[in-house]
Amino acid sequence: FASAIIYVEGVGEQFIIPSIAKEVFKINLTEHNISVIPIHSRYFDPYLKIVQNNNLEIPTVAIIDGDEDELEDEEEMTTAVENAKTLEVVDRVLVSSGTKTLEIDLFPNADTNSTYLKGCFENLGHKKSYENLITATKDNPELWEAELIKRIDNTVMKGRFAQELSLLIDKDFIVPLYITEAITHIAKCK
């Protein structure tokens, strides 16, 4: 019964995308009857088939991790992204893929959105874990991604992290291009 759909991989995106839409783009998804639906997978094909022409023809976007680390030589995108993109429908169904994973794309280094990251760890009672992250990567920035994910997955937990981040996001939050494109697509279709 939605007017538009934003398919996402999991609960992290389900919390964070509405907050970004509301705080950064001034679009309240609920007021516009736009549903954010986690599929708990990265294989969007069955869901995108539902919104093809002659089926449920409503504006849709699929926000999918790019998982760049999994690419083989010469590959430009993962099979999951490639398969989903074959189901795009001009001016209505868009597949918007990131570079890596949601958390890495939101916090690609120690400087981007750093106050939000620090706030999440502190508010969740993991100030020391955040300090250890900064210390471990200060002289070794190439370790940033692995250290960040390790702390979010094992210390804070992804869902809880996403809940807290969704409360902290404001107009100054730096949004990755693929998420901007996804929200812009839904906004122009609504």
C-alpha cells in the first residue's frame, strides 16, 4: 500500500535512511507514504521483479552495498549489484549501489562524519572502543575499515549502532553520493 518503496539490505539502513531523508533532505518518508523495507539479504532480484512494468508499478529504489572488496580482477560490480541493475526501469526503478558497506561508506575515514561516529560510541557506553579505534588507525589509516567494522559488529552491534546514529543525524551529516541519488530519485517520483 506504499506510494513508493526503498528496499534496503538490513536493519541498519532501515533506521538510517529515514533519518537522512528527514534531517538532510527535509523529506519525511512516512508522511509521503514511502516504505523502507529491509530484505535481509543483498539479492534484490525477487523484490525488484514485483515492481516491474505490468506488475506493481510504483517508484522504487534499491540501496545495495557495493562490496568492492569482493570484486575479482576486471569486475566492476558484484553479481548481486549486476543482477539488480538489470531490473531497473527508466524513471521509476533505480538501483543505487555504494562502494563498500553502509558503515564504511558513511565513515570512510577518521575525519568524515567523525563527530557522529564518536557520539554513537560514547552514547552507547563504548567511549574506550572509539578511542582505541582512533589510536589503532592514527598511524595506519589503511586499517580504518577493518577496525571500524570490527568495533561496530563485535562491540556496539550493528542494529544498536544504526539506532543511535539515526538519532544523531542532522543537516550537517555528510551523505554518500549513492544514498543522495536514491533519496533524490524517490523525492522526484513522489
